[in-house]
Amino acid sequence: MKKSKSFWFAILFVCGVLIGGALASEKVHCSELRLGRITSASRDEFGSENDSIAKAIYCGHGFSDPFGLRTGPTAWMPPGMPYLLAGMYVVADGNRQLVCTAFFWLQWSLVLLIGLSAVVYGFQYGGAITMAMIFSIGCVSLYLPLFFQTHAHSLEMMAVVAAFLSLRLLRTPTLSNVLCSGMVGGMIAWIYPAAALAWGAIAVYELRKFPLLAINALLMATLLICPWLSRNYVQFGKLYPVKSNSSYELWQALQVTNAGLLTTEIFAMHPLNPSSTEHLRYRDLGETAYLADKGDQAIALLRESPLKWLRQVVHRIHAAYLWQQPWFEADGFSERMLLLQRLWKLAVTLSIVVLMIRRSAKREDAMLAAMLILVITVPYVLVSYYERYSWPLFPMQVLVVFLAVQSVTNGKRLLRFPGGQSKTRSGSASA
């Protein structure tokens, strides 16, 4: 398909937005500037547990020590991010600043790849510039997590995209497609267990008329996870699927919070805080006994007050799908960014509603993206939630907003580039 001026304008526009975001991040990172709660150190976090485990691997202690102390083997976090960081520490010969810089640019490159892929998708269906604008609005709304905070969410975004593409394969339910999708589903679990669970649920739904193929897909995914399942069973005597801390997360939401939403005050009580009581209890009991204790306490709290848990679920649904709640002490800059994120979230939810009630030229893609957004969030809604858990959904959010706009406008061009007319597959002009 011949690329028009509109296509290349959209590509350059996305690149310009991302380069501008990276330059602003570099300016803050290399100076004493402060953007609200964002400082020069904000890019060097990785998620504390991921970094601690990666350092333990690099030092030869294996997958262990999630909170900085020598506490032994762990399954607190999925293995993908810590092993990646450990490999980067090996290449950098332990130079943490070099690892921080390299990971930031890896994260930036993954966001760029997502943006360019989005423009190509938009061009195929008559809206390259529209897609570029929607992607850029999303980047501005999620400016802090995309450009200033390094965590697992960049890898999780790619896992969500991989889940989307692998589930599309199931529209042609051949054995090879099913096995390929199953392999992807298993690999996703190493990075983002919630996305792997969503992949499994949606795969079973997509293959509901072909039960044997559905079983094959799930078996292939399980085969890919078996090495980690076996490792966890040998180390802990339990078949932790990928990560072990769900009992702690549920206890934390029931015991420490009223609304069931995590905040910086609650994180101060987390085992990752060396001065917290939970840090000392984790150190003294060890991970297996500590999590067993938290699981017993969580079950007791559920039996004592099931209505509290139901109220928390309602609050988490509101925060996850409608109106984002801050998990930090807001200041002027952070409040403005929070407003943008809230408007973006409302746009995503409204887009899902629009796609459910209107027919779309790409209805199958629209429903698949919407299902991924909704289903991936379910475990967090049921157990524990704060805004970081929605960041990996960014690629699907961009897609549903784009497809909703296309549905409402019936695929007509909203934005034109002079001389940029090019025929798409459907014969309409690219925009």
C-alpha cells in the first residue's frame, strides 16, 4: 500500500512528541528541577522489589531478597523484569547509573514502537493522523509514567500487545495458530500474570466452539510456565502460579485501607520499607510463613466483614474504570496531571461503551481490546488496586479510543493533510 503524506506526517508527529517527552525527562533527570513529586531520582526506581531481586541475581544469590535483606528465595514478583535487569547489571558490570539510563531508553523505545505500530494500524483503516493525535493525547495524559517513572509497565505494555496479537490468531482456529497463541500466553505470564490470566479467559471464550483446541492452547501456555512452577514448588513446597504475594495484597486492602485503594501512606507500611513492622515480620518469618500468615488473616477478615470487601470492590471499580484516585499527596503539577489522566480514563470508558452499542468496521478488534482492558483489571478490582496497574493498558486504550472515533464518524477523515490522499484497502482516503 502506497504511503501518503498524511502517513509520514503522522509518523513524524508521533516521533516529535516522544522526543520532546524524552528531552524534558532528561532535563529534569540531569538537574535539580522538580515537577511536583517527580525529581531527578524518579527515573531510577524500577519498582523496588524488581531492583532488589535483580541485584541478588547479579551477586550470585539467585532469585531472592525482594526487600534488600538476605531473606532467601522469593516468588514475590514475576521473573521477567528482575532477570532483564540482572542481565543489564551484568553487561554494565554493576554500574547502576548505566543500567538506569539504558532501561529508560529501552522503555522509551518500546513506547515509540507502540506509537509507530498504532500509526500503521490507523493508516490501514483510514486514520493515520487521527491515530497519531489520539496516541499523542494519551502520551500527554500519561506523561509521568511514560517519561519519568521506570517500572515494569513498559514490558507489561508489550505483553498486552502480544496478548492482543496472539488472540487475533484464534480467529482462524488452526492447530498451528492455537499452539502459537498458547506459546505467547505462556511467555506473557513471566512478565505480566494478570495479562496471562486475561489471555487464558479470552482464549477459552474465542475457542468455545472448539474445546479440544482450547485445551491445546492452555496446555501449551502451561508448558511454558512449568519451569517456574517447578522452581516455586521446590523452593516453597507450593505451586505458586507465577508470583506469591496475592494473599498479602488482599490482607493489605482489607486490614490497612478503608476504600481498598493503595496510597503512599499504605506503601510506608509495606515490607519494602526497612522501618516498617511488616518488613521485620517478613525478615523474621521468611516468605512462605509470612504469606501463609497473611492469607489466614485475609480469610478471617473476609469472614468477619464481607460487606467491607464488597464496598472496596465498588470503590476499586470506580477508580479503575471511571475516576482515577490519587495514590500520592497531590501538589499543583501533580493535580494538573491527575486531571488529564482522569479525562483520559473517562474517554477510554466512554469509548468502550460506544463500541458496545455501535457497529464498527473493526468490531472484532474493538471488542478484543475492550475485553483485554476489562478482564486484565478484574484481579486488581477484586484484590487491591492503585493507578500503576492501569498503565500497561495504554496500547489498548489508544486502540479503543481510535476505533470509537472511527465508529462515530463512520470512518470519515477528521484531519486532513494537503495532498495526502491515499486509498486504503476499503477505498477510502487516508487521514
